[in-house]
Amino acid sequence: MLEKVFERILYSARWVLAPIYLGLSFAILALTIKFFQELFHVLPHIFETSEMDLVLLVLSLIDISLVGGLLVMVMFSGYENFVSQIDLKEGDQKLDWLGKLDTGSLKNKVAASIVAISSIHLLKIFMNADKIENDKLMWYVIIHLTFVLSAFAMGMLDKLTRHNH
């Protein structure tokens, strides 16, 4: 009897995660505000803006959108994997991957997103490479390669463990 009560309480504790996933939606709102702040900041000065600055801005906007997509992925799949299934009525738009991302797939998608975000940061850094010290450039590349190797290793481990099951 005590074991059943304990298990029920433990199982119900998963709902403590629900406000965290809701909080991620506020982070998406903050990213959206920052996205348009950046865009509206440059528009009045678009004709005076150099091509390099415009490319850097576009890279920043892409970066924001990738982080937003990452948040949506973590928010929905985390909720579905750990809290409750999202029930949408027939005819509502449902994302194809909703309900199909297990924690292993999510981990690989997060790692791939981090590599993509890191790649954009590295590209922005290389566009200003003449203003950055060589040792800092080296560390940026090393950190990026660490992300790449980690994502690759996680993908390989996932493939090996799925293949063996």
C-alpha cells in the first residue's frame, strides 16, 4: 500500500516539469522580440550599412531562429516524453515529428542544433578575424570542433545502441 502511494506521488511529480516547458515559451517570445529589435534597428540605416555588417546581422537573425527552433523542439518533445501527450483535435496543425522524438533522437537533434549555432558564431567570428587575436581564434575553432566531435560521437553511440537492440 505504501509502495503504491509512493509510486503514485513519484509518477505525479513529472508535472513539476510542465511550468518549465511553459517558461520556454516565454524564452521564445523574448527571442522573437530580440529578432525584430535587431531587424528594426538596421532597417532605417540599410543604405548606410556595409555588406559585411548586413551579412553579420543576417547571421545573427539565423542564429536567433535556430535557437528558437531548438526551444520548440525541447519544449514539445520534452513535454511529450516526460509529462503528457499533447492531444490535438482532428484538423489542427500537428508537427510531423510530434510524438516521434524519443530522448535519444532529441539529444541528437539538440547536438546538431548546437553545432549549427556554433557554426554560425564561428562564421561571424571569421568575418571579423582581422580584429581578433590568433589565440582566441584558435580557441573558437577548438570549441567548435569539440561540439562537432561530441555530436558525431553521440550519433555514432546512438546508432550502435539502436543497432544492437
